[in-house]
Amino acid sequence: MAEENFAAFIQQERERLNSQREAVFTQQQELETRLHAINRELTAIEAYESAKSGKQAAPTRQARQARAPSQGRRGSKRGALLQLIQQNPAGLTRREILEKMGLKGDKSGEMSVSNALTALTKASQISRRDGKYATA
């Protein structure tokens, strides 16, 4: 009986933490969208000022970031992906992974996840069974 209560407690905690994690991913996606919009506006202002003065100004730091956002640490997508898959022992489909990571509809992000899934599968860190990715 105590084992059943403990198992139920663990399941509730897992669900609570996964819910919090999804909320953070959603907030992160919203913040990235807002940042992208701000960077676009800064680029537009720079283009206006450049056109008005008749000379091409050196791009500001914000404008450079708007055109070429930093990619972050190489391999960080793989680590986050592996952690997500480990937290879901029943496995996840690609679609579920994209939704949990807040990348659904982001073509670049989706491609990055696909590449990371392939690399992790080739490295035998994860496997694919019945259309779901799980730890190997």
C-alpha cells in the first residue's frame, strides 16, 4: 500500500514538473517572438535613417542580431532533446517533441530537432520504436 502511494506521488510530481516545463517552453517561445519583432523594428529604423541620410551606416549590434541571431552553444539542442526523451520513458513522436520544445511551426527549429534526432539515433543514445523516440 505504501508503494502504491509513493508511486502515485511520483507520478503526480512528474506531471507537475512536466506541466511547469511546458509553461516555461511556451514563455520562452513568446519571448523569442517578441525579441524578433523588436529586432525587426530596430532594423527598419536603421534602414530609414540610412536612406534619409543618403549613406549606408554601419549596422548596429541589434541590427546584426536581427539578421543573424546567435545559435547558442553547439549541441545544446541534442542535450535538451535527450533530456526530454529520458523524462518520457514511454517515448515521444517527433510532433510531440516539437510541441513540448515549443518549436512547432518554426522550420529552422524543426530541422534542428530532426538533425539532432538522427545524430542521437546514430550514436545509439536513443532508438525509434513504433514511431516514437525513446532512450536506447
